[in-house]
Amino acid sequence: MKPAEVTQKISEQLSSMRKSERKVAEYILANPDEIIHMRIVDLATEAQVSEPTVVRFCRAVGCSGFQEFKLNLAQQLASSPSFGQIAVTETDTIAEYKRKVFDSTVDTLLKVRDRIDDRALEAAVTAMAASKRVEFFGFGASGAVAADAQHKFFRLQLATAAHSDHHIQNMSAMSMQPGDVVVAISQSGRTKALLRSMSMAKEQGALVVGLAPSGSPVAQQASIPLEVDVEEDIEIYTPLSSRIAHLVVIDVLAIGVAQRKGPQLQEHLLKLKQGLYTLREDKH
């Protein structure tokens, strides 16, 4: 097991654990920093279970015993101090899950910031800044990211659109021309309809930027892959931080394109901002 997978593994298995093992899991998720300094008897006492239960719990999450579990947890906390405090449980108070949701998002953003390829970002910004038409494709939560991206980029003197219907995506892809850019957004990186639209856009000579997990079909098929890897499970209480990460990557691209376009664009953005003042109530 990789160290960064310890708490994720616990969260994934929480609902299927025995009642006694679940008590161990919930105590660990609530007190990760304390665990690495405990003996097995200490954890058993605090979780109100037997020592064999602690051993069974450790084996259930892929460790040979308590010492290996502590080592993996310690390595995880050293590389990502907030990650061990993220998993939300049904017994959390509002103060606890508020902190966990914020910590989860901050932790995700820092990891994505440090891992994303600067050269790929540079290539994407260069292509988008030179293009006259940029369109954003995504489904579900990624469709919402696409809509947000269109809102940002249409102000940058580009012809933009966002599509979350696969029929419209296909028609848009077929109307692309060389020099146009499609930004394909996917949290899973495996959506078949999106992959089809990407293929059609590339056949027309468009460049495809892909926001997706590394090694996924979307990343592999993209002309320029922007690999966004987020460690999260599909538990009902787990916040979907990958959506936030995609939104921030879109912000980075927008800032890059705005910078490339220079002073002329700044004047345009200033006019837009001044025009919005007429739509707002005066301060009293």
C-alpha cells in the first residue's frame, strides 16, 4: 500500500466494516496525529475494543499489523499533514466536517499545483491565446466546470462555448477548423461520449486540451494533456475536490491567456467592468 492511500482505504471500507473495527477506524480518522505515538493497547483502550480487533482492522486495510499501519500513516501525514484528517463520517459535528471539507480542498489544490506539468500548461496557454475559437466539453460536474470556463474565456476576446450534451458536442466538434481548441474536462477520464467528441475534433484539425487523470483515456487522447490527479473515493460523505481542482486549472489558463494578450485586452476588460457598474445598486 502506498502511504497516501491509508485514510482513503479506511474511508472506502468504513461502511462494510464490522461494528468493532468501525470504532477503530472512526477513532483513527478523528485522531490521526495521536495514533502514530500509540501502542496497540492504547488504541484498543481509546476505541473501546480488543487488541485482536485492532490487528484485524490493520489487516483489513492492507497492513500486516499495527506497526506497519503506523509507519504508513506517519509517512502519509509527513507528506500531507491535512490528508489524514479529511475523511468525513456520519458522526461528525458541523465544526468537524466544515474543517475536513476545507482541509480536503486545500490539500488537493496544493498537490495538483505541485504535480501538474508546467510545460503542458505553457503549451495549452499558447494554443488558446493564438486561437479564435475555444470550446469546452464536459458532462455532469465537469459540465459545470465547462460552463464556468466559458464564462471566464468569453471575456478574453475569444469565440467560446460550453457543451454538456453529447449530440451538440459532436456537431460542434465536426465544425472545428485547424487552429481551433477544444478543452475536454473529465474527472474520471473515461467518458466514452467525450472521447468520441475529442476524436471528431482532432479529425477536423483542432487541438484538444484534456483535463483528466494521468494515464486515463482522455489524457492519452488529448493533444495536450493537463493531468489532474486527485485521491478521493466515491463515499457519500467525501467532497469532490477534483471539481475544485479543475476550476483552478481553468483559472490558471485564463490568467495565462490574458497575460499573452497584453494591454489591449486589459483595456477591454476594464470596459466590461465599468459596464457592469450600471447593473448594480448604489451603496448606501
